[in-house]
Amino acid sequence: MTMLDRTDKKILGILQEDCTLPVAEIGRKVGLSTTPCWRRIQRLEEEGVITRRVAVLDPAKVNAKVTAFVAITTNQHTEDWLERFAKAIKELPEVVEFYRMAGSVDYLLRVVVADIEAYDIFYKKLISKIEVADVSTTFAMERIKSTTELPLSFIALDKDKGRASG
């Protein structure tokens, strides 16, 4: 497990809010000069803590207004079936999140589409690619909270690591 200190945690918080900030500005906010701050960001990327930097889009402005949560159950629990299913799901760009679940539902998908007609087209593509026992869809009426920011309060800080050094 990667050990992080308070400065790493601050950098991660800033990047989760706005990854377009210049490194010099991030460094100023955490008490580092540009080069040590850049080195820390590079290390966080190399260690896989930061997996990518992206732009978050407004769904309505890109005509992805409908969010559906698709619960899937299957009577097939083989590794081969899961590999085929995962491959099929990865080929469907409407699926923005894909989880294997514990409990009465085997898999949960978050799907975004333009409208109900687009969902029906998606559904038909989904069931043509792989056999499932049951598909149950729930549509979101309103998005009340949506964030890509992970809570950083769970980070176990390395107290021996440098306080604000590079």
C-alpha cells in the first residue's frame, strides 16, 4: 500500500476539485515550490494513486439526460461467463459504471442515455450480447448529488514522511 502524508492528501484534494490548476498554484496551496510539488504529483501517478485526469461533463449539455440503474442477475457463475459479460459491457459506451455485487443482485450497471427510446435500444443490444436470468431497471428522476471526488478521510498518513518537503 502506498504511504501518503498530509501534503500528498492536500494535493489529492486539490486535484480532485480541479486538476487543471497549474502546479505552481497547487504548490502554493500546500506550501511547496513548483518542482517538489510536480515530483509528488508524478509519484502519485506512477504509484497508481492518481489513475487519470479527466473533464467532468454536464449530462444535459451532451444529451445524456437519462440515468438508469440496471440490476442483473444470472444463473451462470463461471469465470468464462464473467469474462464474456465484462467484455460485452465494455463494448457498450452507455455503461458508465459496472459493479459485481453481493446479495440478491449479481451485477449493477449505471447507464446514461438520451431518452427512454435510447435506453430500449441499449437494452436490446445488452440482451443480444449475453444471456442473463433477469434484468431490472430503475430510472433516476433527479440527480441530487453526483461527484467524482473520493473522501480522503480514510487515508492512513505516514507520520514519518516529510511534512512539506519534496
